[in-house]
Amino acid sequence: MTAAIGLTLLLLAGGDTVARVSAPVPYAEAEKAALASAGEAASYPRPAGVRLRILEPVKRTEHAWILEAVLENQGEAAAEVVVLSLPLHVELGGEGVTRVPHEGPPPPPPVPPRPERLTIPAGGSILFAHGLTRAYYRLAGDAKPVLRWSFHFWDEPRPSGEVALDPRP
């Protein structure tokens, strides 16, 4: 999917004002720049008119559950937003959900993410996706699984929530 797709969403922004948001550009194709330090990241306050929208239902493949989110700029000018690299984080939880024990050597310790500046054009949007491998989890017959998500802007607040999953295989 590219920015050339002509789909436009009309979103009511209050009263009879309408914001035009174009089809999302995948995160991998978005205009971004790594920042050198937390101090530099702090110099970019989150602009008004930028909002996060979780797309439901969760996509389901034979091997994974995939949650998608769109970061939209409803403003009339380009917006610069600072996020942690790979900002959409997802975990599986809920009643009757267990994680399959890891086999083999332990994974390497996590590396702290770097701040990253994204540029979203006026009326533009960026698509983020995070998947979980289904084989890593067991669901009991009466399981009520949920995807717990959070989006990591550099500054607070960081939106978070839960999305229920269909437990059927």
C-alpha cells in the first residue's frame, strides 16, 4: 500500500468542520528520523490534531494475531511527532491464556528503543501493525483472550487499551 491510493476518509472534527485524512502510509515507508538524545526528543511537543485510532477487528492469520493502529494528522499543516522506535506494543492476556514455555537459549536482553521523529503530512496518516505468533500461546476451551496494547509516544500520556479476541482456532 502506498500514499498514492486515492481513498479519503471524512471525519467530523466538531460542528460542520470536516478533516480529510488520506489512506495510511505503512510505518516502514513513513518519513522518519532517528534522534540523538532524550533531550532532543523533548524539544518536540505532541501537536494538536494528531490522534491514534485502533483498527478492529484484530486481523487473524493461520499463524498470528495482528493489531493495526493508525496515527492521523487532522491538522492543516505537517506535524512532527516523536515516538519510541516501533511504538505499537501488544501482549496477549485474559482468562484461560497461557504462554508456551520457551525452548532453547534465552533471548538476548531487550535494547532500549531510540526516540524517532515522524513527519505526518497535513491530512496524512501512518499505519502501524504488531503481530503475536499464535503458536506461543495456549487457549483453554473457555478462554477469553484479549490483546493489551499501548502506543509509545516519547512524552506522556501513552494511550493504551484492550481488544477482545475471538478464541476459536
